[in-house]
Amino acid sequence: QQQVKQSPQSLIVQKGGISIINCAYENTAFDYFPWYQQFPGKGPALLIAIRPDVSEKKEGRFTISFNKSAKQFSLHIMDSQPGDSATYFCAASMGWGAQKLVFGQGTRLTINP
Amino acid sequence: DAGITQSPRHKVTETGTPVTLRCHQTENHRYMYWYRQDPGHGLRLIHYSYGVKDTDKGEVSDGYSVSRSKTEDFLLTLESATSSQTSVYFCAISGTGLDEKLFFGSGTQLSVL
């Protein structure tokens, strides 16, 4: 059972465009929603995260939009650059202490120059 | 990679043989995790540790065991490797604060023939 569903599996965007990746979760006990970025041969690295008490969080060109009633959240990358080409994972966890993250399936993003 | 070393980086083994992967951290973080990464599944939690000798199962723990005898070391053992355990294994660490990010190692590519 996939508790966090991510789409699309792959995405191609032109340089300067907006990249949008979507996730949906099932467990309403989740209260922490991070996005991770992974380059080939490397481990994932935290990009940005949000808690459900806010509907949007922005850090530079990266924005998370959160819809608690729909149990959905999304990552928007503005002014996408070739260096953003990577695999992106959404995730969710609940509570304090151990961050037992449940990950989405991943999205391979390619930014064409 | 935030003071996390995984060894070996690559390993090829045969079905039925025992395999041990090692994770070593220099950050003195309380929590340590083992994830596996497979296409179409994202990352899935195998086991995690919340202190020396304190471990618990994750989502896909069958066929795996772990041990943590020192704060800095977390071992993952496949008692009798199977081809379905061919995967990339990531160790991660996190601290004790709210919304503590997971820091991932660079991964171990394991092939079971």
C-alpha cells in the first residue's frame, strides 16, 4: 500500500519554465511534508519542507503548496535551470522523534537548455 | 554527506550468502536509519535506531536485521541474501529537534546474483 503517491514519474521542462510535481497522501496523522532532491550517485538531500498549519512555503525558486482538505501537496520550481535536473521525492512523516519518512515514488526532472 | 560513511559502496554477492553493510556517522546524532531505493518504489524504511541497542522495524524489514553497539555505527545484515534484495541501500541520520532533517549517505549498490 503506497501511502504517498507522486506524479508524474518523469517531467521535461524548458529552461526558465515552471516545474510542478504533485503528491497525495492518505494518512491524516502525517504532519511533516519534506521534499528531497537526488542527483545520480548521491543520496537524497532535503530541499524544502512544510507543516500543515500553513498552505504555502517559499524558499528561493522553490515553493511548496499544501492543501490539507484534499490531502495533497506540490512542489513548484520557478525559472527552472539545467542544474535542477534531478530526481525529486516527496515524503511524509508524523510526530516527533524518529523521522520515519514515507516516500513517494519519485519524479525524474529534466530541464532542457 | 554530513559526516556519514557507508561501506562498501558496491558489492556483488551470491544468493544465500550473508551480507553486512556498515554505516558510520561523525555527527553524534541519536537516530539512524536504513532505507532501500528501488525504481517505482522511492525509498522504503527497513529498520531504524533510536539509541545504542535500541532498534525497531520499518516498512520492509523481512529478511534484514540490524545492530547498533555504538552511537556512531549502525549495521544492516542480510542473513541469507536473495535476488529481491538487489537494491541501493541508504543510511540516514537525524537529530532530536522538531522537524529534524534526515541526512543521507551516498549509498551502497548491492547486487545479489
